Amino acid sequence: MKRIGILTAGGDTPALNATIAGAVERANQLRIEVIGLIKGYSGLLNPEVPHVHLNPLFQSIPELDAARGGTILGASRDYVSADDRETIERVVSRLNRLGVEGLICIGGDGTLNGMQAICESLPTVLAPKTIDNDLGLNYADEPSEFSRVPDEQSPKGYRYTKAEERRFELEEMVNFATPGYATSVFVAAQNVQRIRTTAESHRRIAVIEVMGRDCGMIALGTAFGQPDMILVPEVPVDPEAVVTRVLEILDCQKHAVICVSEGIKDAQGHNFGAVRTVKDPAGNIQYSGAAEAVKQILVEQIGDAFFTRKRRNESADAAIFCRKIGHTQRGGRPIRFDRFQASQLGGEAVDLLVEGRHNYVATLQYRDGGFVHEGIDASRLRDRWGVIHARPLSRSFYDEARFRPSAKGVAYLQAIFSDALGSEDLEAQRPIFDSGNLIRPYDSVNFHISKRIRRLCPDAG
């Protein structure tokens, strides 16, 4: 293999450039050219296929920095449908004209499904990324636990249900953690600590909402920031239990900090907050209002009198505030764990292509107290109908009575974060107060990459 392509798809994460850098470094060792495809699958749908040569003369271009968050290639949420054979043929033809013999897609489950459409015509592999940490399995036989149940409310006429999970060891997990997750938890935990000081100073209740869609992994990780309670989508919210615990905390420390995942659900499995009627381009339902929904329960059940009687605030509504950490969780410089593991998985993806293991996923596995990188057939992630389900947070990781990580959840988090930060991560904070920042405009990598972009003549594409 002499030339491969690489693209980033779906939402951005802090570790995308690190994955690209790892792939390019491994390709340099093997004397393979790497073509970076601009704007993910969207670039493939463009007849001109805008692209960048990432390693001319087998040297990485200077714009490619593993410590830079996001992706120098750009990303989009466009995907190639497996049913659109005409489009697939055009895409493969364009890649052939570029001399690309294999393709690395960096992304999550949506990217993997888009990759499936191409891999039947061109060697293709996935290097995983997602801050949600929901790409993988808790154990190898987990896909067999899904069933289809008739549902007239669903556009497809059915929905998926999952059997109760079995007991498993951490070493059984398939793709232990995805690049981007560690940095997201780092940012979220810091935000919890910062918001705590306001809640503590003013004797208020803070309800903090984090990302994760239907997976509670990020929320679980915020335990490093020491919130008083954590609510996750995998365990239905019991309003009475939540209120009882909040009152216990208030009695002890006069304030409370609650971290909620955006996808938390009620006892009937309905999304706790409001669900917008629109979806993002990847088809994911956009959630909003989980924190506000929790606040409303507290306002109604605790009542104004509790706060006015103790002279802590003029009303329950004023005493309880919500904060969404939002996109800060997916941006900025990746911490050491993400930089290193992402680069290793990028290199593993190159090896998978060279070794002829196509339609494979480069994964991070936990073995004997350490991490190894290995490829798995993407079909192992699919259920009997060919669907890839988001990996749920195992309920064995969560203590439902204490609203905190269980002993097993603590062990899982320790495996990732015990050495996740490096001294360079702390030193990287210093330049923020560089006086030059006050007078120099931001120097965007997009400007420099744009000078390297080349395009195919669209006439033949």
C-alpha cells in the first residue's frame, strides 16, 4: 500500500488531531503517503474532493499538532448511505483518481455506519473517537442481548430493548475508552469544582448538565469534581429519592451540587428533559432541559418555605440554578491520556490497512492492569439486524442508593485517570496570559491548511 486517505467525521473532540498525527507518524515509518480529506464524508461527496498531502517526503506537515484540539481537516455530519450505490461508486472512483488504496475514518458509531457503505469497495478501517465513550461493548456478547419490540409510536414500527446485563470483568470490555473522553471528563470535573464555590457561598443548589446523549460515562467521570449527586440515563430518576437525598445534603452542608447527564430518563423510559423535534445531521435526537427538569422537581417538592424560613433565598426558584457545561467538554487541548492513546490508535489503524484487516476498528483494550491496542472486526459491534447500539454505562458502575460511582465504577475510572495528566498539561496553561494575546489576532490553522488544499478536476468525477 503506497497511499492512504484519512478523514474525520461527526462531532469534534479534543483528540482528533492526535489520532491523525499518530496515523501519519506510522505511515512515515512505513513510507506510505497520507492524503487528508477535507470536511469528512462531505468532502467525498464533493466532485473536487478537497484534500491535503499530510506527509510530503514522509515528513508530517507543521500544522499537524497532536496537542491541538479539534481537527485540521475539518469535520461534518454528512454520511454515505449504504443503499445509494451510485453515490458510493462515485466516491470510490474519486478516491481511486487520488491514488488512495485504503481509507481511515476517525469517528464514532455514525462514522462506522457510513464507513460500512465504502468498505465493500475500498479497504477501510475506523479509528474511534467520541467524548461520550459509547463506542464499544461492555462485554463481547452484549449485541446478542438486544431485541426488537413492536412500537406504533416509532416511525419504523418497532424499538429496541436490551436484556439485563450480565456480570463482567473490566478486562472483558471491548474498546475500554475512546479518545476525547478523558479530556471531556477533565473539563467537566473542573467545571463542577468551579460551580461548587458559588453554590457553597450562596447556600444554593446547583444542577449541572453534561453531555453524553444516552450514555452516562461523562456524568460518572465528574465524580472527580466531587458533586454531591450524579444522575445517569441508565438508571431511571426517582423524584422522591432525589428530593430526599438533596434535603439530607442541605441539612448537612447548606448547599448541594447535582450533576445530571443530558439523557436522563423517568421510570417509563421517557427522556426526562424536553426532546426537540429536530435531530442533528447524524440522526441523533437533540436533548435539552434535563437540568431544568430536575430543578422543577426540586422547586415543586421542596417549596419556597424551606428556603425563606432559613433566610437562604427568597424562593425555591431563586435558590436553585442550572448550568450546562456545553461545548467546552469537546474542545481545547487534549490531556496526556487522550493524546497518547489517540496517536497509538491512529497508528494501529494504519497497521490494520497494511495487514489487510479491512472493516476493522482499532480499539483500546485493558489487560493485566495496562492498555493494549488491537483491531477487531466491526461486525462484532453489530446486533443480529446489523445495528450498532451506543454502549450504555453499565449499571454495575453506579451506586443507585448513593448516586455515585460504585466500587467497580471507581476501578474503571482509576484505570483511565490514575496517570491521565502530564506536567505539560499544566504548563500549557501559562501562555493564556501572554501579553501578545492582547494585540495579536488569532492565528487560525484553517488559514494555513487552506493554502495546502488541492482539488480534483470535477469533469471526470
